[in-house]
Amino acid sequence: MPDIVQLLPDNIANQIAAGEVIQRPASAVKELMENAIDASASDIKLVIQDAGKSLVQVIDNGKGMGETDARMAFERHATSKIRNIEDLFLIRTMGFRGEALASIAAVAQVEMKTRKAENETGSFIEIENSKVVRQEPVACAPGTSIAMKNLFFNVPARRNFLKSNAAEMRHIVDEFIRIVLAFPSISFSLVSNGQELFHLEKNSLKQRIVQVLGTQFNARLVSVQEQTDYLTIYGFVGKPDTAKKTRGDQYFFVNNRFIRSAYLNHAVMSAYQDMIPSDSYPLYALFIDLDPSHVDINVHPTKQEIKFEDERIIYAFVQAAVKHALAQFSITPSLDFDLDPDIQRLDAVAKPFTEQRKSEITSSGLYQTFTQKNQAHLVEPSQDSDLRHWKKDNTGENELPSGISNMPVNRIPWDESSAEALAFRLDIPVIQLLNTYLVATTNTGFMLVHQQSAHERILYEKYLAALNGKRIAVQHSLFPVTIQLTAPDAILLGELIPDLHELGYLIEPFGKDSFIIQGTPADLDQGRETAVLEAVLEQFKHYSNNKLFSVREKLIRSMANQRAIKAGKSLMEDEMGKLLEGLFSCEQPNMSPDGKPTYWEFNQDQLQKIFNR
Ligand code: ADP
Ligand code: MG
């Protein structure tokens, strides 16, 4: 019997290897554009014919290649970007495997013109089936133009595997968008079948996002910006009202490279908790920068998946940063529902990110928590938090640290300087409108407060403090009442007894599924104990599937919700005064625990603009 093991011919080996890198025209778009970026181009043109099936061409004004490099570049493992294995872990350029051009050359016909600025002539090179068929000097502009023609002309099985032009074009545009968002300082264009689809001048990130994703986002982006020694996050998220029913327009970049991460996506979505309907998706384009040695980008051939050294830190950080940004923006909730575009352009509505605002943000609590303490691992919560016990279990990636909402980042300190401007005047009577809204005069205008949302906020913070040591006194009842529950409710209440005690309720088990209420907080009217507890349990169950909230968080939210003054209740003057004072002594007075605005502020400038004065 002759031996049967043979080496594959080079061209077949190349084609097989190429399949990993070049799966469709969009893969070539990505690789060629990334090479142009790595070559420091400031202007990059993408030309497509036939959804990339007959032509993908990238023309850049980057540093170009000399004659030898032009040839070498198409060899497998030819790269100018790494020299040794350590470099692989410190990579800051886009490409690094030295496989892209070799792969393209194995599965398409390639023509390249390239010239270094300092050379008088450039090189032209033509390659087919990984073989150079022509190389000669050529007159051309500095930079590089690479044309990939007839993808998979030599691998019919793969060519047949390509999708419809519409589908392939969609992939190309997706790839193009991911790249142009990450490099707003580079100008780009995309021409498909002779028609210019994108023409993007160099711009700010915000304007690039608007150019690419649509002008409807113009006044609807909130800046995210947080920095620590470990990592930086910046970018934009859409205001809650931009959330759409379809996914898309959601982008994460790590060290300027687009990545997919269901886990980090969850972090962003959780920051929007209760601000958007559960089946809708907000826009975001977030950039995380960190030392490349803390990430492993190279885990997937198309380099869109990533491993972080400590995912949970990144999760907590992303969530906190987005929450922070959203809270900042809702200090003056935006007016832009259906308003006139002129009004939408008002400062308070559009909220441009000024230097002053930037310094406000950098002096704010979250920023300080992260930077002062210096290391992101301090994000780890205190002793008794659930997060300490959280382990990634085999239910998979999307399981969340249940204590994450207990983290200090949840409560953003109220900025004193804005409190100053907002100070409401107690010497001028507060008015109640529609038994729901309070109108209070401020130093610069007036504010409109929603009594229920405001009271929910006040109670939430009071209960939170109670669970953190400032317990609420129990007033012992002269005639304790009993409460009879269903078996599941009895189990639930039994678990809540210790926390309820901190909140001023003294409850003891009293036979099967019954409890005796020995005491309640002083402010609770006698006779309402059982009704309140039943309502709290009911509300608690509404949160039962919520993995983000700890038991305690659910309890205080339920309690705040149930005990708050409701809309529709007429209030006495002193009650209104107390409510306003209470609200503005809160750490985060601008929204209710579930993210609804507590007040709107109207200052003189805004009023004048509204009246065209
Ligand atoms: P990698 O990008 O991983 O190094 P590629 O196969 O994509 O591998 O490219 C090989 C080499 O060719 C690059 O390292 C670079 O030196 C050179 N090169 C590719 N494209 C360009 C370009 N547009 N401008 C200048 N040099 C380029
Ligand atoms: Mg490359």
C-alpha cells in the first residue's frame, strides 16, 4: 500500500486559510479600510460594484508602500505591524495578523497601485490565485489603491454561497458605519454602482454620529464621559425617547475597534431601566479605551469578540457611566416631544457639551469615586453586598451580579451648584395645580414638580438610608393587628422581616401563614398597617423577575411606591413646602426611583425664547 498522506498544494491551502478571513465582500471592506487607517490616511474612499461581488476598492492617501513592500504585503504572515509575540498583546493598530492581503489575493483578482510620498513613481501590481502576474512602475498619487475584483472567481462553491446583492450590500454598509464612527477625524466616502451613498467630512464624534445615523438624533444625544486609571469610556447615548422597536444603532468600540458583547449591551440597557419600554432599544456609540494588555481581542478570526481581564469591572463601569450621563441630562428634562425646532435648539434642551459642563462632570461624584480611588477594582461593592458572592455560573454570560444595583454608583450626588440656581423661594407661596403639580418660584424662574414622583424619590432615599444604618423608629401598637397571607406571600414576608424592622415595622410570625404586627413607623396611620403591607408585597412581586435589583432594593422601591402621596391628592401649604424641601435635600432629586422626571425647571431665558422675545 502506498502512503496516502499528501501536502495540500499551496493555492488550495491558501484558499482554505483565506476563508476564515474573507467570508464575504464586507470582510474585504473591513480589512482594506483598516489597512488604510493603519497607514495614517486622512481620506478614504470605498468603491463598490455589484455589492462587492465584482469590485471592492479602497483608495487612501496614507503612507503607501515601496516596490518591495508592495510585493511582500501579499505574502501570508507578511505584516509591518508586529515583530515579536509580545507585540501581539500590545497591539494598537487595526490589523496585525498579516493575513488579510494574502487571503484576498488567494480568492480574488487584485490590482494595487501604491506610492510613498517621497518616491517619484509608484508601483502597480496585479495578482491572481496568489500569483503576481504583473508588476511595474506607475504614475499615481501618494497613498494606496487596492481593488479586489471578482471575489471567489476561483472558488465557485463559495461564490454561490454569497447572499443577494441587497444582503451583501447591507453587510458592507454595516462594516463601513462601524469604521467611520470610530474615526471621525478621517473623511470617508462610499460609492456604490456609481452612486455616492456617504460623503463624510472630518468631524466631531457627535456630528459623525448624526451624519451617519440620521439628523433626527441631533439634539437627542447625551454625552458619556468617565475616566479612571484603568479605563476610559466616552461616546454618546440616545435620550430615552430615541429608543426604537428594532435593535441596531448600538455600537461598542474597545480601543477603537468595533466589538459585539451581549454582556456589555446588557450593562447599557440596564442603565435605561424604567426609562424606556422593555422591548425597545436606545441608540448608543460607546468607546472604551484601556491598556491592550487587559484585553484579548484576537479570540475570534474576525476580531469582533473580545475577552476582558475582568468583565465585571467593565460591566459596572459601563452601567454607571451611562446612568450618570442620563441622570445629568435629566436634571433639566428635555422638552423635545413635539416642540418647535427653535425650542429644541434651546440650551437646556439640546445641552451641548461645553467645557464648563465637562468640568462639572469631572468634579461630580461618580468621576471622583472612580478616579480618586484610582483603581477600578474599587468598584467592588462593600462587605455585605451580593456582588461579592456573585460567581459566573454555568447559566452563561448574561447572568448578572445581583448586587450590582447596590453599588454606590447608583446614587449620583446632587450637584450643589445647580441646586443654588434652582433654590426655590419659600417666601412666595407654592401653588398646587390639578391636585398633582406644584408650582414653586425659583431665583431664575419657576419649577413644576410632580408630587407623586417627588415623594417617591424622597421616600426611596429615606428607606435606603434606613437600611444603611439610619433605621426608622418603631412605634409600638397598643392593639397589634394580625395579618393572614397566602402561603407564598407568607414565605416572602417571612424573608423580609429583618429589613422591614429597619424600616420601622415590627412583625412576628404568628402561626401558620399569619403574622402579628407589633409596631409601625410613627407616620403610618393606625388601621392601615395590613393594607400597606399587602400592597408592598404585591408591588414587590412585580419586581420578582427583575435580576438587577437585590431583595432590599425591591423592598424599598415597593415601599416608596406604595407609601408616596399620589397624584390627585390635594395638599396643604405646609405639606407642599415639606415636599419641596425633602426633594431638594435628596442626593438625586431629578428623577423618581424608576426614572421619571420629578420636576421641570423653567428659567427666564427659556421663557423669553418660548415667547420669541
Ligand atoms: P496586517 O494589516 O495584519 O499587517 P495585511 O495583510 O492587512 O496584514 O497587510 C500587510 C501589510 O501590508 C501591512 O502590514 C502594511 O505594511 C501593508 N499595507 C497594507 N495595506 C496598506 C495600505 N493601504 N497602505 C500602506 N500599507 C499597507
Ligand atoms: Mg490588515
